[in-house]
Amino acid sequence: PTISTGFTIQLEDCHISENTARDGGGIYIRADAQVDIRGTDFILNTANEHGGGLYYDPVSVGDLVDYLNVSTCVFHNNSAEYGGGFYSSRIG
């Protein structure tokens, strides 16, 4: 799924597996969506370009800190050209 501007989502104890997309094989998050992901497994997801398991595309670098929390998750056997498990377009 794609999560866009203004939404709030919480995923807890989920299993996201065997998905395919151009970006964000498991989940693609963009803009200022507020996201809290805990205890979730990202397994065998594939992206052709960015973020096999999870791709986060924040509006600004500050959004990465303010809007995204990923804790106690497992990223296993995800693949992508850039960031097999996790990729953010604005880190650094």
C-alpha cells in the first residue's frame, strides 16, 4: 500500500511478505504521513528501485524524525537496487 499526506497509521505485529513494486515493495510511505510500525516482519519483498521492505519519502529531513517510528521489526530477504530492507530519500 501507499501511505500519503496527512494520514496516521499504526502497524503492530503484522507480517508483510512477498510483495513487489517499483519502490517500496512492502510499504511505500510519502509526504508527511505519521507512521508507527512495531513488531512487524518484512519478509521477501522486492522493489525494482528503492526500498524492498520499506520506502520512506518524507517532505523534509525533519519529517523522518518527527513522523516515522520503526521498532522491534524484522527485515529479512527483501531486495531492491537501493536499500533492500529500508530506504529513505532524504537521509543525510
